Amino acid sequence: MTYCVGISVREGLVMIADTRTNAGIDNIATFRKLHVIEEPGERIMVVCTSGNLSVSQAVLNYLQEGIENPDTGALDTLLTMPSMFKAAQLIGRAIRTVYATDGRSLEEHNGRFDVALLFGGQIKGGKMRLFMIYSAGNFIEVTVDTPYLQIGEHKYGKPILDRAVNYNTDIGDALKVGLISMDSTMRSNLGVGMPIDILVARRDAFKAEINHRIEPGEPYYHDLRERWSAALRAAHIAIPRPPYATGKSGVLDVE
Amino acid sequence: MTYCVGISVREGLVMIADTRTNAGIDNIATFRKLHVIEEPGERIMVVCTSGNLSVSQAVLNYLQEGIENPDTGALDTLLTMPSMFKAAQLIGRAIRTVYATDGRSLEEHNGRFDVALLFGGQIKGGKMRLFMIYSAGNFIEVTVDTPYLQIGEHKYGKPILDRAVNYNTDIGDALKVGLISMDSTMRSNLGVGMPIDILVARRDAFKAEINHRIEPGEPYYHDLRERWSAALRAAHIAIPRPPYATGKSGVLDVE
């Protein structure tokens, strides 16, 4: 499994990804899923991947080596794209190119052509944007109303995002809440695991402010997990016990 | 969707179920999913249902009207079963009976034979037990290590159970944590909704201590939701912001 979350707040972009891959529960490995493309002062782009690893790696290879532009014959890469929208379209083209090569063969061998990406960043002259790109190559974008997107094992970590993140959230708090969301996911799904890659980019900075790997045992993250556990424990203990007594019964009652 | 959770602690049994059913998002209705079979002083049994409503209702009908016992010719119902294990087997037989009647036809019409049940309770002379019964009619039971079982939309509400419930949890606290788990689920999945049915039965009491429907706006539950939200907000605000600065980068970096 995988868990990646991207949060787009007023101050900028936060992206977080775990690193665990598994081919069955008896084949666990660590692969980077958060990839940064940076020309400081000009553009920052971040790609997070989930799904079949052979597919996502092939997509990344196409984005680096380039895909031939059918009109000009030039090789398009993420670095040659003039806008984030065009870049998201290029990622869609890369996915469709891999599907054309590998899709049928995967399906013939009981594999699934299964890939999803988060793609965030900003190119000078354009806005900061954050997209989620599906295996069909189509994509959606965050809005002010829903400022985050998730791929992979998204359910365990969604409640805290729904409660604690909105467009006006401080970017440091957005990172913190994203890390709590990752913690909730890791506790419930062993297929999501440390280390965790994080990326923070402020709007109009065109560079990473934080591009860091949190390793197991890293003190801040360990402390965050402990504090969050302790606070949840205190929170439910502080709520009074239910006052209910027996009331009306269900349809099968024989009373 | 549905969310039901059963928790088996030292002091007894807690079962909680929502009441929302949907056939597509444009067809929402309220159906009771938590059903109590009680002979005070003799036996208490609780069935929670999820999955295809026509299947779960047919199963309940068989359990009330009886299924012919192939050996004796007598009609077996939940009230005639001598033990919780035998009763869980009867529910499995009821599911298989419905499958024999409706399974193929459902599949021919793009439906799924999809049902899961929680079954908890105690019969005089036996232990209190809590089972989860699958659509194949097989079942598993809680243990001291994992004292809860969920059916339906289980992921959103699982983290708080993992953190806050164990076999020695006070039964009132188990109900409280179960209600928090239901709240987290309802906030993230509109297919799970009020009212909520709750059942509490103490070990060796052979009757319901609480058998209650929580209606929308009910003061305690409203207060629980507000307090939990406020506590989560306070909890993440109290955690210091991350101290990270830019470190090593990903494979696609062009730095």
C-alpha cells in the first residue's frame, strides 16, 4: 500500500508520502514515492506516486527522458512544460503511453494497471497548483473548499484532515496535521510505513522550503506521535460516560 | 453504506449501528440494523446487519420463522439454539439458504450477494460471545487481544478503537469510544447516518442494560461530538510545529 497526501493552503504547498511497497505481505521494501523537480527561482514540481510500482516508475522515466511531442517532434519533459496544467497533461500522456505498452499484458497476467499520482507545484508566471492524476490520465485539482488530495490508503487519515485543515491553515500547521494523518494511517495499515518524505514549498518561492526524509526514531515525529496518542486518550477520558438507559427495542424483540 | 461495531470487554458487550441505507446516492432511507432477541434472565442476542438489504432482511426472516433442521425436521430459530456457537452456525445456515434462493439471480442482474453480520450475546450456562459472520456463512470471534469487530464502512472509525479500547476498558467507556468511532465515520461517509442504535449488555445479566436509539440532536451525543471536535482541535494545536529544514532530495532532483 501507499499513503500520500497533498495540502494546498494560502501560504503554499505541503506534500507527504510514505515509502513502503509490498508485493504481497511477504515482500516488503522501501521505495521513494515523493519526487522533487526543482529549478530554484523558476519552478518547483512535486510528484507523489501510488499503485503498481512498475507503472509508476515507467511514468517517472518518461517524464525524465521525455515523450515525443506529436506536433513538434521535440521531447517533452516536466522541465520543458510552460504551465502546471500542461505539465499535468504531460503526466497523463506518460500514463497513457505506459498503458499502451504494458496495460494489456498486465491484465493478461492478472495484474492491474493501477496508478495514481499527486502533482503539485508552481512555475514562474503561473499559480501554485495541486492535482490528482488517475490511471486513465485524467485529473482533478484541489480548490479552496477542499484543499487536500490523497492517494493510496486514504480513509484512516481523512478524519483529521476534514477537521483540522482549511485553505487558511498556517503552512506549518498543515504539515503537522498531515503528519498526524500519516500516523493514523500507519497505525492501522502495516502496508504504509516509515520513513516518510515531506516537502513544503511556499507560494511564489519557486523552491523547496523543506525537503526532508523523516527516519524511524526521529525525535520530533516520535514526539508528535506520543503527544497525539496522549491527547486522544485525554480527550476521550474527559468526555462524560453516556447517560442512556434501556428504551425502545428492535423489531426482533420478544419482550 | 453501514457502520456497525461490536465491542466485547470484561464487563460485557457493546453494540452500535447506524440506520442509513442507500440504493444509490439518490435513494436514502432509514432502516434498523441492530436487532435484539431477549428472554430476560435466560438469553440476550444481538444481530447487526450490513450489505444488501434484501439479503439481510431475508436472513432475519429465516431466523425468526425458523429453518428446518435436516436431522430432526424441527424448525430452528435463534430462540431454540442451545449455545451462541450453535446460534452463529444457524445464522450461517440462514445466509446459505438465502444464497441458494437468491444468489445466482442477484449475480445475473449485476447485484452482489453481499452481507455481513455481527452477532453477540449470551445464553444461560454459556459465555458471552461476539462473532462476525461473513456472506459465505463462516464466522470469526473476538478475542481478548482484539476485543472489537466492525462491519460496513470500518476504516474511518478504526483508529480510535485501536487506541482506546482493550479488554479491560470500562463498559461505559467502551460505549463512549464506540460512539466516537461512529462520529468519525459519519463525518467522512454520508452513507452512514443518524439515528444510531446502541445496545449494552453486562456479562451474566442475560438482558439489555441499555437498548436505546440516539436521535439527531440528542443532547449527550451532540455534546460528545462537540467535545471530541474541540479536543482534537486543542490536541493538534498543542503539538509544536515541525522543525524541519531542507535536507536530501528525491531521485528526480535537478539541483
